Amino acid sequence: VGKAKGVGGSLTGKASAWRSVNRRGRIVSRDERKKTGKKERVFDKTEKTFALSLGIVLASNLEARQRRAIQHTLDQELKQKELLIKEIHHRVKNNLTIIASLLNMQMDKAKDKYHSDLFEDHRSKIDSIAVIHELVYKSKNYTEISLRDYIKKITTNLQEVYKSEQNKIKIAHDDHEVAVDLSYALPIGLII
């Protein structure tokens, strides 16, 4: 007993001889097929090549459509993830700014210079961390930041903090552009 390939298709028997199946699923022998007046079509090499080429073109077109649809989906997901990363950096920066403001309030309540300086030191370190998140939020690269921009921003913040001692502090900036990984940027900012 063989397997039917579908209505109107072929069926393979025990002797592996091909038999036709009519639309009702009944096996039709070669003799019966000839009796119906249907003539078997034999394709020449050119027609076979054309049919094969047409099949390849259609298959490659279908594959290209599927690839474009997948690429479109991936692009949308990437945009969404970039937006989420930007939002996370923005929120972290805002939270660090709030913490720095709380330290400022405590600094105002400090009773002596030692504690005031301690709060100021911690606040400036938190500000340097917030600057990283601000620069990442504003950039298109989420793994590196411009060291030049980072140092300029930190030193500007430090100059505002130490206005009374501004004559004692001299800052010279080098205008060389260097991209630094975020994991290295944080310790550099804390050292400054």
C-alpha cells in the first residue's frame, strides 16, 4: 500500500510504479487515462530550465521579502531598546541630581567646615557620576563617551563649587578627542 500525495496527484504502489489519482481520490491506470483522451505532456530541456529558473526567482523573491520583514522588525526593536536605554540614563542622572541636592541641604546644616567639606566632596563625586549618564543620554554611543567633554564638564562643575578658591586652581584643557569606555570613565571622573 502506498502514500497518496494529494487529490489529483500520484500514488506510489508496492512495485514503485507511478499511478494517477483523479479528483475523487480514485486510482486511474495508464489505460484509463489514455481512454479519457488526455495526452501526457513531455517537457523539453529548455522548458525544464525555464521552469527551474522561474522557481528559483520566485523562491529568492520570497526569501528577500521575509528577510526585509525580519530586518524591519529588528530595526523597530533596536529603536525601542535605544529609547529605553536613553530613558534609563536620563532617570539615573535625575536621581543622582536629587541625591546631590539632598547632600547640598545637609551641607548647609553642617556645623563645622570639616563636615561641610565632606558633604561637598561627596556631592561633587555624585555630580561626576551624573555627568556620565548625561553624556550617554545625549550621545548615540552607549558604551563610550568623549573624555574631553567629560573632563570639561566635571572641571566646570568643580570651578563653580570652589569659586572662592578659583585663583588657586588653574585648569588647562587638551583638545584631543578620546573616546573612553564607560567602565573607565567613572574612575577617571572620581579621581578628578
